[in-house]
Amino acid sequence: ITDIKRQEMRLRESDLAAHSLLLQATLNSIRQGIAVFDPDGALLAWNHRFSDLIGLSPQALSVGRRISARERTLCCPLSGALEMAGTRGRTLEVQYNPMPDGGFAMTYTDISERKAVEKRILFNRFVVENAAAMIWIDPQTATIVYANKAALRESGFDQSELVGMRMGDFVVDGDMQK
């Protein structure tokens, strides 16, 4: 009986080890950084992307390691999601996810590209809104699709009146008509 129990124990241990390897391989295949903590803030699992995004080497991380107060501010918002500066000029979206046992999982998504696009859009919008009178026309329909504030002031139209108007109805003999 004891030999059977030992054999069953070895099979269970082998099965757990295989599942552990599969779980780690799955975590490492995800593009987000992921870290799982117990209720006391001890690190239970993480992937390589996590260590890369927060700037801690994999050697600095170990199972059961409690994160310092400085590291906690780097990687753990109190709840919900937040945006924060990551390593190498990256912007990260950090999401707090409570676990049933009182622990928590953190996900880290590199949103640097999205933030750069948002910044360019805001800059372009600033340029457009502060430029001399500017009107965009749909070349397919010859209708006005947008006018900046200066164009609205010059024309005397509201945005709602101007958008959708055919260019021919707006300009007659080179003059804007209201």
C-alpha cells in the first residue's frame, strides 16, 4: 500500500510540475506584464514582460519575495487602473485585479504608442483651432465637414449650420453667404 501511495504522490507531483510549467509558459506568452501577489503582498508568480516593464531584473524577483514600498508604488495602484511612467520612457496602464483569496493580480500594458498618438492629435487639434479660418470639405460630396472657430467667427455660422452645407451654398461669387 505504501508503494502505491508513493507512486500516486509522485504522479501528483509530476502533474503539478507540468501544470506549473504550462502556467508559466502561458504567462510568458502574454504581451502584458502580469504579477500575482498573496494577501500580504508577497509575489507568487510573474512573467518576463512584468520585469521588463517595471525595470526589475528577473533575478531580483523570486516567489515569496515581498515588494518594497518603493516597488509597490511602481507596480501597484490601490485599486482600479492608472497610467504611470514605466522604464525607458514608456507609459504603462496598470490594472489592479482582486483575487478570491484576498491576493491580487496586476496587469501592465505598454500604452506608449497610444499616448504618442493622443499627443499628436491634441497638438494637431491645437494647431487647427488656432489657425486662421480653416474649413474642411469632403471632396466626394463638396460638403463642409468641419470649420474651426476662426472660420465660424468670420462666416457668422454655427458649426451645426455649417457642417453638411454644400460649398456652393456657402460661397457665392467668392463671398461667404449667410
